[in-house]
Amino acid sequence: MTPSALILQLAPLGWLIDRWSDLLSILGDLFGIGMFEYSFMHRAFLVGLLIGVMAPLIGTFLVHRQLSLIGDALAHTAFAGVAVGLFINAVFDAGVSPYITAVIVAMLAALAIELISEVTDAYNDVSMAIVLSTGFALGAVLISINAGGLAVGVNQYLFGNLSTVSRENAAILLVLFGVIVAVVGITYKQLLYVTFDETAARVAGLNVPWYNRVMAMLTAMVVVGAMQIMGVILVAAMLVVPVAAAAQLARGFSTALLASVVLAELAVLTGITLSYQYETTAGGTIVLVAVGIYILAVLGGKLRDRRGSSEVAAPVDEPAD
């Protein structure tokens, strides 16, 4: 039994996925929604909903820490993890899900980014550039070997594909989702403290390097999970664009976090629908929708600020004598 199939057997994940599929089938019959006739679209929407929560949940912390580019670095190393999985399957016929190897490699890369910064005193962007280059180079080399047709189907990992989201991959994402939400819920106050005042957090006795590593590994999990429909090239956008849009509309960290989740869900669900209707690449469509939402948020924020300024500047009528 493969590891991904084992995940379905050890927990009621398969049952949850089947019930979700039943729900969408019922909705499709009631409202005449044609795309809900297909099982792969059921899984695509499930994955999209989970990504719409996970990505801004972690991305909000990253944006406020000015670590937006870590998503790109880990996405490229996740591609190396996919290549490792494909290589193992081609050479040893192991039946390992490339997404599982992608999670492992991306988490190791996340730790490497933090360790390089700590050991060499290099800036985070330097360590991210090193890890990004190494990861993509490793993936390119393994793909070029082409052992047993290794390069076949690699485009689905680069650009995402709605039709390739299997039950096993959806189950893997459910596990990642549970881990991410649980860890953030438990360590929320500590992560918030480290995000806004790392020096004060050290003085208060928090193990700042440990929390930095936790955040990096959670980012790796989000990147691999979102890679299923976003692809390696565009996955980092979901960590940044909805968060940037929410920052234009919301004040306060918790409010911005909730707003970013709402905007991310809107972008993902709209993008998946448009991708199905017009047969476009899922990742690209979702990102374009997210960027459109960001532009509208910027315009809305400017309009709100302008109205607020005009109200403050408006003269007050003097009382009559």
C-alpha cells in the first residue's frame, strides 16, 4: 500500500471527501450546475477552499515580516521534491506520491533557509536565493535524466491542473490543513509577538529561532498543498496578493487576516470556475482574479481615505448670533 493510500485508510479522510462530493452532486442537480457533475471538480473545489484559508493564514504573518519571497523559494524546492518522487517511482517502482516527497523536501528547505541565515549571518533574501537556486537546479537535473519517462506530465506541477487532483492528494491536503490550523491556533500569540517585535520577543524569553522555523515549515506545507492547482510558478501569489488586498481595506492584524481569507476564497473559487468554463490554466486564472481583486481593493481604499479626508477638512458652520 502506498503512503498516500495509507493516509486514506488511517483516518476518515476518504469518508469526508466522499461526503463533500455527494454534497456538490446534490447542489449540481438542484441548481443545474454542470461542472458539479464531475468528481475531479468536487476535489478541485475542496482543495481550493482549503487553500483559501491556509495561504492567507500563513501569508499574513509573512507579509508583515517582509518575507513574501520565501513562498517562491520553497515552491522551487517543492518542485525538486516532486522530481525526487517521480525519480524514485521511475527507478524503484515505489508508488510514492510526488506530493509527499515535495512536502519533505520543502520542509527541509525551509529549515535550510533559517539555518543559513543563523549560521552565516546572511540576510534572509540571500539564504532564500541560495535555496531557490539549489532546489530548482536539482529538479531540473532529475527531470533531464528522464528515467522511465520522468519528464512526462511535469507541466501539471509547474502550472497546476484541476483534473489531476486525486482523492489521495486531497487527503494529503486535508492533513496539511489540519496541522497548519492547529499549529497556528496553538502558537498564535507567540507568532504574533515574533512577527511585530522580534527583539522584545527575545527579551521576553521566547525561542525566536524555533518560531521562525515553525513558520518556515508551515509555509512549506502551504506551498505544497496549493501547488496542486496553482503550480510551482504561481503558488507564492496566494501567500501575498490576498493579504496585500486585505491590507488596503482592513485595519488591525486580526481583521486583515479575516479579510484576506475572504478575498482568497473569492479569488480561488472564481478562478476555478472560470478555468473550467474557458479551459484555461487554473493557477494563472486564479492569480489574475486575485490581482483584479487587489486593484479594486486599492481603489476602494483610496476612495475611502479621500472621503475621510474631505469629511475632516469640511468647514463647520458657525452658530448664528
